[in-house]
Amino acid sequence: MSTPAMPRRRLLPLLSPEQISTLNPGLADVIEYRKSGLSLNHIVGCPLECGYCVRHLFDNFEMKTPRRLMSDEAAVAQLVSHPYFRPHRTPIQVFNRATDPMLPVVKPHTFEVLRLLDEQGLTNHVLVITRWRVSAEDCAVLNSFKNLRLTILVTHSGIDHPQIEPVNSAYAADSLRMLFEHAEKYRTVLYWRPIVPGLNDSDEHIEQARELSLSAHATVFTGLFFREEIKAYYESHGLPTPYTDTARRKIMPEQAEQRILDAYELGCVGVTEWGTLFRKTSCAVAYAWGEADYNGHYGVRELCDICPPEQLALCGKAWVKPPLDAVVHEARALGAVGDIEVNDRAIVVEGLDEPPRYYLQHGFGYQCHDRSKPHHYRQHGRAPIGWKAEDGPETS
């Protein structure tokens, strides 16, 4: 089979140094370490106007036309030379912060980044998240990469409020089916988000997600980032605010989760049929590839009560409590202060921001938490909004 031709590369305009200097510093720094991996974002700007978009946090929601901060070659070189990058190990995300990677003008750059990484023989997990249209021709290109463990996550919310979700969710549904039908070298995951009580958690919405889950190698469900910037946008546009308070973590109330799990349990006993459901993105990605979770969630065992037995066995075999002296050595080198602990759920440190914590987490395959920001039992690292206090172990 011949390798499909890449789409013609009509390059996006480059921002000048002066223009880049006016951007939010978070946008000007094209590499960010997130929980799901090193995130490469040298293209900024998106016309899709999803009301809850994280672009609000970077002061560029009004930037509708995508632009480049640098060339694809320079961006990839910066990524693979990043001090936290480990060949074949560090998960990577492409264009998940400031644009959609499958927009027609962005897509050639997405494919070029993937090609540049693949030609280096890298086998790292690479995550591409989209809600836009994907064609059979796009699938052929995605299947052409020989080395990368490439996963396309299709964001689908089912929200039909035109100011909160202007993009018709049918686009994502069609793309998911297209991707799943043609998948050979890549995997596809239904990214069911953001779930907001009263907005898209009805029986009809859940049934829609159930049907879509059958056209994915795995499904992950999650809640809403509702930060001050997003709340301000809702209020200034007269949108119904889903919560009174904001939070640094995603909000997924207990009752909303339970409604989904109740429906899922019906599927488990044969009343209806579901694809395989997960609470965490890396769990879904790892399952799709037949691997153990690279984020070490197995230590937070209440996360695993919906996982297939074969996946539990796989994660359990790979999950090894790291020796304290090795953790202390690496954590101190990264700037950790105070006590360093390795318990049966996670490494617990003080004085480290998210990037070095994720570096430790991916290096050891073991959760790494900040003592000052505890992960409470059963909340799974989510915001406390919508959860009742419950007895049980608490980890930082």
C-alpha cells in the first residue's frame, strides 16, 4: 500500500516577535507539561467559540484566526530537546490548548508535526484531541505513521446550547465513527466532556454517548473546568452559570457520575450495550493500546472499579512502588522541599509545580501528588463541588 500524500502545506502566517510579546506568557511558551504529557502548542487561534474553552485562561479567546509562533520543525526540535522529554516514554499532546488540530488550516501542521516525530523512530504516546470534521483521507494519513502510538480523542458533549457549544455535536459523532471505521495504526477514544448536570446529562444524552461508545476503542467521561475567567465569560454573555463557585480542578458532581455509572451497570448486565468506560484519559488511552496506565492510577484503587478485569491485571502487574531513596534523589534534584513520601497510592511531595510532578509520575509510572492540594477519597482528583464528605483515605 502506497503512503498517502500529505495535504498541501499552505502555511499559516507567522506572528512577529513583537506580536508574540503581546501574548499571554503561557501562550508564548509553546511547550507545557500537562498530566497527559508534554503539550506542544505553537499554533494559536480558533474560530469554534466553545464557551467553556480553556483559551479563556490564556486571554486569547477572541483570537479566531490561527497563527504560528514558529515553524513546525523548530517546534518539534524544541519538544524533543525539552529537559522533561524522554524518548519512547513521555506522552505528547499536539495542539490541545489554543486551537483545534483538525481545522482545515491547522491540519497540515498537525500532520507535519506527526511526520517529524514519527521519522525520528519515536514510539511515544501522542494524543490529538478534536471536535472537528475528520475525513477518510485524513484517516489514511493517520494510518501512515509507523512508530508513534497515536490516539485521536474526539470531544463530544451533546450540548445544544448555541452559545455554550456553537459547534454541532454531530460533527464529532461523524468524525468518531469515521476514525473508528478506518483505524489501523492509530486508536480512537470518545472524549465525553464536559458533562454538566442539567445541561447534557439527561437520559437522552447518556443514550447518545452509549451509542457513540461502540464506535471507539475506549471512552472517557469527565466534567467541566470552571475557572474564574470562564465564569466571567458566562456572566458577561448572559449564559446560565452551572455552578456558583469556581475550582482549579474539573467539576464532576457525585450524582452526575452516579447517573452515568448506573446506566453503565445496566449495560454490564445486558440490558443495553456500552463500550469500555474510564474515568481518566490515560486509562482509556492505555486500554486502547493494550498497555498499563502510564499515569499509575492503579494506586488510587477506587478509580478502577469500572475497569475490565484484564486491564486491572495488566496495570497491577506493571504498577511497582518505587524505592524511597530513588524518589528522594530525583525529587530533590527537581527542587522538592520538606518531607517526601511514597505511600500505597502516590508519591507525595512539597514545593514542586505540576511539570516536575508529572515528570516524576511518568518516570516512575506512579501517581505524584502535592501535599498542599490533597486528592480526596472517591473524588478522583476532582473539585469538591457536588461531593459529600466521606470517610476514607486521603492523599495529597
